[in-house]
Amino acid sequence: MSTVPAIRARRRGLLAAALVVCGITASAVVTLTATPAAAADESISVNFAVAGGSPTYRASGWIYGMTENGSNPPSNFFTDVKFRYMRAGGAQLSSPGGWVAGTYDRRWNSTLAQARRTAALGGQFIMLVHDIWGADGFPIDRFPGDNGNWTDYDNYLTRLINDVRAAGITVQWDLWNEPNLSLFWNRPASQYLEMIRRGTQRVRAAFPSHLIVGPSYAGVPSTNSWWATYLDYVKANNVIPDIFSWHSLPGDPVANVAVANSILSARNIAHPRPYQINEYGASNEQNPGDGAWYIARLERAGADGLRANWASGGNLHNDLASLLVRNSAGVYQPKGEWWVYRFYAQQTGLISSVTPSPAYDAFATKDNGNAKILIGGGGTTGNLAVNIQGLNTTSGIVQNNQLRVVVNRIPFNNGGAVSGPMQHSNTVVTLSNNGTTVNLPHSDINETFTIELRPPGATSGSWERVTSRHSGLVMDVSGISTADGALVHQWQWLSGTNQQWQFQDAGGGYFRVVARHSGKCLDVSNASTVDGADVLQWTCNNGMNQQWQWVAANGGFFTLRPRHSGKCLDVFNFSTVNGGRLVQWTCTGGVNQQWSRAIV
């Protein structure tokens, strides 16, 4: 990626501290119908001719977000976003809780369960030693080293080290969170530094291969006295952490890393070294626009990131750090920002160069047969021109100087459940000088866009998710059946191949809708023309009851109508639950007859 930094026009002022418990020639243009700009228009550029390494998904981590016993949320919500890190230590399990309150076992058992599941999901676990101690924001009566007595802390470390060894787990040790805030460290700085010296020495002696993270400062690196004192101390006492960490709530990871490099250089501390921004995203930044911006900036900065968690109580230990919500039946559903991470996880191949603007950045990749751009920017609204260059260096995308540009919008929905990105446009463009420009109408400050570049004939080869407007659930073949007659109903999105559909041209403006897992067609039972007839899958036979037409509704949604009857695909009785029947019904304009499509 380009190393040109962007100074972002942040839409909100800085928070005092975290209270988390834990020159382009491209004349071919794709233009979307835009709402009048609410702020100055901007442009960014993507150059696929300049490529770097492969994505490592360094931004896909978060604080807490699993249930106390590690059993939920379901695994697909982790694996679908290529989950990398979790940072936890039993916070808020009893208040007061932990070592100082005599409930060490509960916090340790939760930490262990979450650490084991993190490893099983392919992630790395960062253990919050202060939370197991009990310093989770609740006013506690003792800290390590009180009155010069370190016996209590030594005993605590002995117990914790022995438990980690007995469990056979590998963790990163984050010895104390936000020590510059009295909420977490209510003692002199000198006492904190001595604790860091003792803790670092004990952990390194016990686990030479485990990494130590610090100082997890509430704020960003700076030349202030706190950082100066800390860095001078850890260098003088040979207890420099393996990974330097801080919190960006809000902040710019690119600028943060530049300052960190500077202050380390001033003390002859080796760099570049691993950086971990282990809390990013203030509570009012947790939306698709800001989330995508942080991903792009973390990738540009070369820093690992863990998204902050602003939940409390039981919700702290659930919902993937508020990337998910649960409906009245307890079913997990993704928010818009989860879909940002899902698209990010699907970006493979090589990272390509992006030149940002003041308010926008992007993360771009190219692979065989596709190229993807995740747009980041929650700081303003207005038209964003994405100037794309170097398309002759992509593999298998450009054919006869044309390619297909698919633009999806990721909604925010006021923080509620989002069934998936909504297709904004799908067009074939002719390139000019190996480039094109895509104009995006960024009219909602919380939302963002994705751009996918495919071969011009790729529509018939794309698999799509079809989502009901009123329920947010997707079209699904019951029981993953491959048999003729299997009913099609609605279900929460699980990425299953029985939830993925291909629209094949049947002529006359109609399509066959084919299920990926079975290769069978969406079919109205017995070619019935009556209201309430079941919709199911059947071996494709080109019957008119297997030919469907998309008819625009409103808000970017469509109705789906079988050719033989002209009725609408309908969620029976406005059901909002998993298993709700899909039938044909006279078109009424109801939201239970409105659908969206998005490439998966």
C-alpha cells in the first residue's frame, strides 16, 4: 500500500480516555445516482500495478465477545471474518471479582475456556492479567505492591503461571490495562513500573516463548512525560515488552505508528517492532464507515488491531464485541460492521497501492479472476471518486478492454441487524488507459461501499445471497437437501451453499435461480397459479414456473416474480423466524415480498 499518510477529518472530538473494560488517466466512469453531497467531494486512487504482500487480516481482532464458557457465538461468525485475536481475562464476572475478591477461579476458568476456543478458531489469545487480578474498573482495595509488600502479587503470579502451564496454552501476556488511568491503576506510577519489572521477569523466566504486551496505554504514543518515564524505565531495567501497545479511541494508526517509531528511536530502542493497537474504534465509530477506515489505516500502518468493546455485564462476554445482535429468539445476527470484516476476509492475493484522501482510505487486493476494494470513511459525506489504475496487471479480469464493476453498499441500520451488503450497481465498463473511475454517493456517514472487479461475463458465474427486507433472513433450502421437492424457506445467514444462488439467463428478461449445493432450480410447486403455493427446489427443466423476473420496488429492493403466474415470492404470514415458509402470493407491495441480492 502507499505510505502517503492521510490526516482524517474526524467527525467527532477526541475522547478523554477509554472506559473499555477490557495523476490518473481514466476516462471510463461508473456513476451511481447520488444524493446531493453534504460535504466537500473527495477522490482516492487505487493502482493495481503496484502490489505488495498478501493480506494477514491484522485488523480482525477484538476484546472479549465470547460467552463466559467460550461456547458462543457460533463459530461461523469468527471463521467467516478470519478471526485473528481475542483479548480477555474475565472482566465483570462478579463485581468485585478476581484474585482480590476471592473469585479467581471463575475469572480464570472463563479465561481458559475463551483462550482454548480462540486457539481452536485459529486465533491468538491475549490474556489480561489485570482483569484476573480484579482491576476491571470496579473500585478495589488493593493493588500489587501496596505498602511495599509484593508477597500478594508474587503469590498471584505463581498461581497464574502454574495454571497457564498446567493448561498447556500459549498466550500473549498483557500485564496491565490503561495504567495511566486511575480507573485501572490507582497507585503511584513508580509502583506500576516496579510491578511491570517483576511481572515481566517472572513471565519471561517461566515462558521464554510467550510474548509480553505493553503498556496498553489509554491514548496514543506521544512525547509526554508518561511515555518518556515508561520507556526510559523499561529500557534501563531490560523489561522492554515484545509488543508495544496503545489505544486509538479515536486516532489514526498511521500517525500513531510514526510517533511510536520516533520516540523509540530517540531512546535507541529497536524498531520497527511489532505494534498492537489493542483497542481501536470509539463507541460512536463502531459502524461500517469508520470500521472500514480503521482496517485500511491499520493495514497501511502495519499494526495489529483489536476492536474495542463498549458492552458491559453479560453482553461484554457475548456478541463478538457488539458486531452481532440477538433477536427475541436468541438467534445471533450480524450488524453492518460484521459484513465489513467479512468482505475484508474475502480479500485475497496481493495487496495493491492506495492513495487516500483527507477523509477516506481503502484496502485493495488483486487475485486471479477478481480484485476487491474496501472503502473506508465515516468522517464525512459527499461524492467519492475512486480512480482505478493498472487494471492490465490483474489476472483474468479484463477481457476485450472491458470488465464488470459490482458495487455493494454496507448499511448501518442504526446499529441493528443487517442481512448483508446491498447491491448498488452491477455494470460492464470499457476501460480507458487501463483504468476506470467509480463514483460513490456517500450520503450516509455511517455506511460504506465495497467494489468488486470481475470479468465482464461474470454475472452468471456469481453466487448470491437473497435477503428478505422485513426479516433480514435469507432464502435457504431446508435441511441442505439435494432432493427434488425440498422446501425453500428463510433462515439466518450461515454462509451455507444451500443459501447461495446463481441467476442464469433464461431469456426475455427472466432468470433461472439455481441453488449452489444441489444445482436445482427455484420452482413453484406443480406450476400452481394460486396464492400460497409452496416454493421449492426441483431439477431444472426450463418450465415457466422456474423462470423468475426481478421487478424494482423501492429503497433498492426488488420483487421476484415467477413467469407462469406473475405473483410475488412472499414470506408467508410476515414470519420473522427461521423456517418461515416461502410461497407465491398476489403482489401487495408488502415488505415481506421485497428482496435484496448481494454477491457472496
